[in-house]
Amino acid sequence: EIPLRLVGSEMCIRDSNKRGDIKLTLESLKILDKINKKPKELSHGEKQRVSIAIAIINSPKLILADEPTSSLDDSNCTNVINILKEQALKYAAQLVVITHDSRLKKHFKKSLEL
């Protein structure tokens, strides 16, 4: 329940479907075992994945991801990008990724380089 607690949405946590969604999201980001940890007990990469969970848990129609993989190893980088893309597809959301991470180029058909 970390993501909803952080954004102050206690009402949603009581919904058993939402609780299941939260656990699935945290599990897919490989941080379910960190659910009772305080932010100071998380690594930078784990904090980054919590931020991604917060961003996607309420099924937004627009996902703006600024450097979503900057502190992640290759495995977590691929996992996070796949999750962001899956969420965008599942909820018909627009996904905009801003990054310097060259590992992401292969994951997208369209890109704009400035």
C-alpha cells in the first residue's frame, strides 16, 4: 500500500480490488517485499520503482516519465519500461518518456532527439 499511502488516498486502500492491484504492481516492480519499509531504508533504485508505482497505480491517461530508468540496472530498466508500456496499452494512456538513457531507444518506435 506504499503508493496510495504516499499520495494520501486512504479511501482507495480499503477497496480489495485496489489492494490487489497495488500488490501486483509492487510485485511486478520487484518491491513487494519492501512494502513496510521506510524510504530511508530503500536504495535509490527501489525509491525510483516506488515512484513509478505511484505514477501508474491509479491508471492515468497520461504517463510522463522523466528519467524513469536512470538509477536502474539493465534488468530493472527493461522491466520498468515494459511495465510502463503495458500500463499505457492497458488503459489507453499516452506515454512520454524523457531520458538520456540510450538503453531505451530499442524499446520505442518513435523518438524525438533534441
